[in-house]
Amino acid sequence: MKDRPRLVVFAGLPGSGKSTLAQLIAERLGAVWLRVDTLEASMLKAGLPQSFETGLAAYLGACAVATDHLSMGRDVVIDAVNGVEPARQMWRELAREIHSERFTVEVVCSDPVAHRKRVETRAAPTPPLPPPTWEEVVHREYHPWNEPLLSVDTVHPAEENLRRIMEYVSQEIPGRGGSVPPGGARESTTGLPRT
């Protein structure tokens, strides 16, 4: 039995493949999957125009729902770009407040041709939220991470990435509120996995 619920924070640019992996990991853990884009899309359905405020509200809403589930002892998987420090700090603070185990998984696609094709050919994943263009993805604000995390590259087979993520989030280290990668994980401070 694990002592504390897990907060698994997925991060990565649109089209990197993070939502596919986040959903599959949530299913394997029996966790609550919270996708920030889904929350923002619901605001647009209610008639609000897309704006900085709807994006912020989606993150805050995900944090509030995550708080409820973690407080009940349920594992939570967060699915969002998490490209800037305020978003990342929100999850750190939540893990400390709830005394949950926090694991960060950065999803990248190191092949820009494949990444661009995914962005330009996929159907809008969360209507009426418009999908980003490739130019928007390229110029999206996304800062390097300066903390331990697991970085997975979706040019590798999905099962390999899923295995690595499951090994990572299955580690239980009492007394910590962050995460330290296992021996097979690579710390990324550049946005791309180290080889």
C-alpha cells in the first residue's frame, strides 16, 4: 500500500504526444485524468471568448479538482503544457499541501518533421478550443526544467515510454514531496532528453 496519493504532472508542447501517454498512464494507475484543455474548452462552450483568463482559469480549475481527489487519497494525472514557472510551482505547492508524491513527466518529440505532421494533421482534440498551428507551437513559451523529472521521447515506441513512466511513478520514497528519477530516467534541463 502506498502511503500517499500520487500527483503525476505531464508537461510538453502541443502535439508532442503527452495526452495519449497521460491518458494511458491514468488508466493503468486507476487515477483521475485532468486535462487542462478540456476545462478551457468547456468555458468556450459556455460562450466565453478564449483569452489568457480562460487558460488561467483552466489551470486553476484543474488544481482545485486535483486537490479534492488527492485529499480523498486518489492518484491524479495532470495533462497540460506546463511550460512556465507559475504553472509548475502550482503543482509543487499542491503536492506539499496535500502531502502527495509528485512525479513530473516531460514528453518531447525530438523529430521536428514528425512533430509538425502531428500538429498539422490531427483533428481538433477538444472543440471548440482551436488547435494550435505549427508556428504557434514553435513560438510557444516553454522554459527548460530545472528540477529532476523523467523525460520521454515519442519517437520511441509507446510501450517503451509507458514502461519507463510506470517504473518511475511506482517508486515510493517516504518523506519527500518531489521526485527523483530512477536509474533509467534522465534529468532534462534543456527541454530535450539527454542521450
